[in-house]
Amino acid sequence: MRSPIGVWLAAGSAALMAGLGSGPAMAQAAYGSYVGVGGSFGSSGASGVAFTGRYRILEAPISIRAQALVGGGGVALVPTVSLDIPIDWQTEAYVGAGVTLPSGNNTPVGDRASFAVQPGIDYSVPESNTVIFGNAVIAFNGRRDGGGTAISVQGGVGFQLR
């Protein structure tokens, strides 16, 4: 099985070779930095509001992401760094790694600071600054009582910063 970086490099090389000699170069896909808001639903039964932000590093397929998950009697901050994988001109999948930093008895990602993985997808609505996002946060050992993995799912709408 190929690594995500290997797949990205192979796809990029194929696209570059296909584009040589066919006219002017095309811009990258139309997704970039954004801020957004949506809902958050956790495996602990806690649900709430998700505030999200993404800073796209344009020279590399990497983004810095942060979420504040408010609900269930607490707030959890989830900073991650993601590897972004373009699917088409409006859509990209990503997988991020970071931490959960909960404050309170129960948040959508548990009540204990932990290592987290964040798979997700961003869709840029054509000819607008609107982004539709969805992701999951998997917080390993995110629960104090008995340990265990806490999982939350987020979805919402963002505004691209250009």
C-alpha cells in the first residue's frame, strides 16, 4: 500500500506531465484558509457547536487547523497539522494529527488531554467563498473514567479568507 505522500507525489507528477505543452498553467484547486462554524456530536453523548479554522500553507499540501468544540459542559481545543489530499478542483480530503485539550467534565472529545487523529473533507462551493467541511476527531485515551477512545464528528459551513 502506498503512503499518502507517495500517492500525492505520483498524482502531482502525472498532472504536471499531462499539462506540459498544453497551454498556460492552471491554478491549484480553489480551497484555502477559512473560518467556520457547525455542529459537533461526540460518542460520549455530548454535542455542541464547533468553531473551526484552517490556515493553508500554499507551498505544500499541509494545513494548520484548530477547532473549539463547545458543549456537554465544557470546551475542547483541538489543534492539528494535516496532510491535504486533493480529490478534484473543489474537494480535498485530509488527515491530521494533534492533541485534544478539554476543559470541563464532558466535551464531545472526552475529558482528558490526549493524542488525536483528524480525518476530514473540505468542499469549496464553486464561484463563492463558501466551504462545507466535515471531519472526525479520534481522541485516544480521551476519557478519564476507564480510559478509552473518544470520537466526535463535526460538520459545518465556512468562509474562505482570500
